Amino acid sequence: MTNVTHSIAETLSPFLTFQREQWSELRKSVPLKLTEQDLKPLLGFNEELSLDEVSTIYLPLVRLLNYYIEENLRRQTVLNRFLGGQNPKVPYIISIAGSVAVGKSTSARIIQSLLSHWPQERKVDLITTDGFLYPLDILQEKNLLHKKGFPISYDTPKLLQFLADIKSGKANVKAPIYSHLTYDIIADQFDLVNQPDILILEGLNVLQISNKAETFVSDFVDFSIYVDAEEERLKEWYIHRFLKLCQSAFNNPNSYFKHYANLSEQEAIQTASSIWDNINGLNLKENILPTRERANLILKKGADHAVELVKLRK
């Protein structure tokens, strides 16, 4: 009876499910051009990731993405012909969603690096939605500091305008820059996105929808990825990262969190655990996790940030 139920569930699922080994086989004969030296600067603050992980998980993924990108280019050619050559070059947008501490940024940087040189040289830009958080003074004014990272803490209209400009083929579109050191938007500094072939958009909120809006971030996205892990593991990774920050970045006198630098290890663990339970874990359950099934592809992580399961929308 159990097997029949499982079979029905698999049939009804909108996803194809691949174990790690099955997914790895889809790499085919694609060579890995990254070296250990190339990989180091791509890793997050609290992550160890091997070249084997890149070969096993990310090479098949980027091979798949190239098929989608090529199909998108063919559709653009058809549309251009229909419009009499009036349509500007439109970047292909890939979004990467998931919880705090899951390793979205590392996944984004690895995909950016691989796509930049495969199958030919491409311009691939990477932008995080952190830059579209409201500035610290506005969050304080609105009493939203405890909701930072929640949908309400983002200037969503500004983010949507940014994406609309990108999809319109505009040149030199400005993206605000966020500083994790000062915990704030850097005034009068911007990243310029100048008609890339591909834009990777990474953030907590890229798959979220709202009953109050007619347009969502996902409306501008061509392919969406959700990086997943069990909450118990996410909390463990967050606490471990917090402990390392207490010994490094928090010691910087310009750090917003410098008051945490002198915590004992036990105090730091308790503080990080409380922040997770009251902010990040709550945001995960209320706003992030419910968007997972909207993704085109889900990477489910196990121990040591290794992906153990890949789910691809049919």
C-alpha cells in the first residue's frame, strides 16, 4: 500500500526528482574549468565546498540552464522578426531563493562563474535583493528592525522598477549596494547593470507574491532556483556563522554588530539561537518556505552544504 501511495504522489508531483548520483550523470562529458584556486573566492563565509560538488551538482545545472537560454534566444529572434527588429536585447534572468544561511550567495557565484565561460564568453551580472531593503533609518522609523528580511522591509516597487528596466533592455541600470558591515544601504553608491546576457538575482524574497500587488519579482524571472535545507540544519549553520563573525567582522569598530564581539561562546550561541527563533526562522516559515514549490528547480542540501536531492519542474 505504501509503494502505491508513493507512486501516486510522484505522478501527481509537478517535479522530477533526482538523487545526487542520478543528477551527476546528466553532466555528460562537460569539462570542469574551475580550479580550487578559482573556487575559494566564490565560497561563503561559513562554507566548505569541493570541486566534486561543483562537478556533481552545478555542471549538470548549468548544462540545463544553457538549453533554456538557447531556447530563449530563439524566441527573442522570432519576436524581433515579428516586431520588425524593434525589440532590444533582453537579458535572461535567473533567480535564486532560500533561507538565511542556506548558501544562496555561494550558489549564485558558482553559477555566475560557470555561465560566464560556457559554452562561450558571456556577460553575467549578479545582484542581491539586499540592496533593495529600506535604509536603516527608515526601518528604525517604522519600527521594522525586527522584521528585516521580511517582505515588508523591502522597497518592492523600486526592485520591480529595476527589473522592468533590465527586461526593457535599458543600459546602465542602477542597483543600490548593501553593506553587511554597517547593516545598511551605502548612500550614493550603485552597481551598474549594463545590458548583460544573463542577470542572476539572489535573495530571500524573489519568489514571494502578494495579494496587494499585480506584478511580482517572479514575473520578470526566466528560471528560478530554490536552495533548500531542513530548518534544524539551517539554524545550526546560522549559529556557526554567527560564532565565526564574533571572532572576525564584529570586531571591526565600524560594524553595526560590534556589541556582540565580546560575548562568551555560550552567550553568542544563545544570542544567535534567539535571533534565529524570533526573526530568521519565523521569516522562513511565514514567507520563504511557502514559496519553495513555485521554483523551477529545488536544490535540497544535507550535511556540509552538499546537495543530496534535485527537483526539476516537469
